[in-house]
Amino acid sequence: MENQLPEQRQYSLEEVLSITFNIIKKHWLKFVLIGLIVYVPILIATSFIDTSNLKNIFPRNFPPALAPLKEYWISMLPTFYFTYCLSLIGFFVNFVVAKIVESCANGVEPSLQSAVSVSFKQFLKGFITTILSSIFIFFLSIPMGIPAIIFMVYWWYFLNAIILRNRWGIDALRYSFYVVKGRWWRVVGFSIVFWLITVVASWLPSGIGLFFAKVQFVQNVILVITYIIHIFTMIAGTVLFLNLESTSKFLVRKPIGEEIPTLPEM
């Protein structure tokens, strides 16, 4: 099966994975490069953050038997900073990946430079919408968390809506909702499979990292490799998004190539 997505029918999990692996096989270097361009600078910046104040949160009379646990948490502080920064600006990788996958879907040779340029132009919209969605999810999580889980899935593709359909804020969340509507469990099931594949693929570097637990440089390299592996979920997710979008019953659209999907009138 080729990279293109010409048919307006729902793809099976096998077809989505087949397209995903084909795209990775042909353009893996682009995905590795964008991961390095974004993740390495963030990791370097967070490694210089002073964690001495946070170390004081542990009581002085910390039980000696739990000392290894204390040391572990202290050693993980740079990783926590790294993950937090990614939650704020890591979506940029998703932007670039989505543009590359869309080019493949349209049968056009993807350009990393072009994808990065377009993503920079949409960065502020992505940042604002990410903060907005986080606020909504926070308040939705108050009543036992169930509404938050439901809407997290409905809003799963708001980043794709921003970078591929030039929507942002409430409009991006709404667009993602219509794309997922009627296929909530399908999105959950497929996404779990994508996540499991990345977890299995991450076992090898993670296992190697266990032998160098006290060597921070090696740990940083392993961390970057692990996040690059997780780009697989972005690629597969974008393939699924494009297929869900083209087969949605809740989007008003013309034949593929003539006009991007638009939301129905309310």
C-alpha cells in the first residue's frame, strides 16, 4: 500500500499501520532530525535549571531505609522539567510531523524545511490552544475525572486541526470533536495500539539506560531516543486523523483535493 490516502472509507488498524510504516521507512531521517532539533535544546536548557530548592522539599529526618527512593526522585528532577517543557511546546514536533504526513497523503514529496516554516507560523496558536485545552481538562477532571477522559479523546486531534486546517482555540477543539464524533472507541482502541508499539520499541534503549543509571549524559541520550521513538504515535495518529476526517459524517466537505473539510452549520 502506498502513502496516499485516496479512498473515502474507514481504514482497518492493519491498513493504518501499513501506511504509517511506509511513511517511516521513506522519511525516517526527517522525523529523527525534527526530534533532535526540538528535544535536544529543551533537554540542554532544563539540565541547567537549579534543582537545589526542590531538594529541600524532602524532610531532613527522611527515613534512612527510603534513602534510595529520595535519591531517585532527586535524580529525576531534570527529567520532570524536560517533560513539563514538552507539555508546553513539544507540540511543535507534532506540527512538523503532521505536515510531513499530509504531504505523503497527497502524494507530494515532503520538505522538512517547509514543514518547520509553516509550523513556526502556527506556533502561537498551538501554544494558546494547548493552554486552553489544559484548563478545560483540569476543570473537567474535578467531577471524578470521567468527563476529562471523554473530552480528551474528542479533542485528541486539535493540534492536527491547527496545523492542517488553520483552526485554533475553541474552533480547533470543536473541529477535533466532529472528526472523532461517532468513532470515540475506535480512536481509543487504535491509540492504545499505537502507544503499546512505542512502549515495546522503547524497551531496548530503556534497558540499556538501566546499566548507566548514574551517568547523566547517557540518561539524557536515552531520554531523547525514547521521545524520538514516540514520534511514531504522532505519525500513526495523523494517518488516522486524515482517514477519520475524510470519512466523517459530521463534516461538510467536497471531494478530496477540491476543498478542505469544514464544520457543518449550527
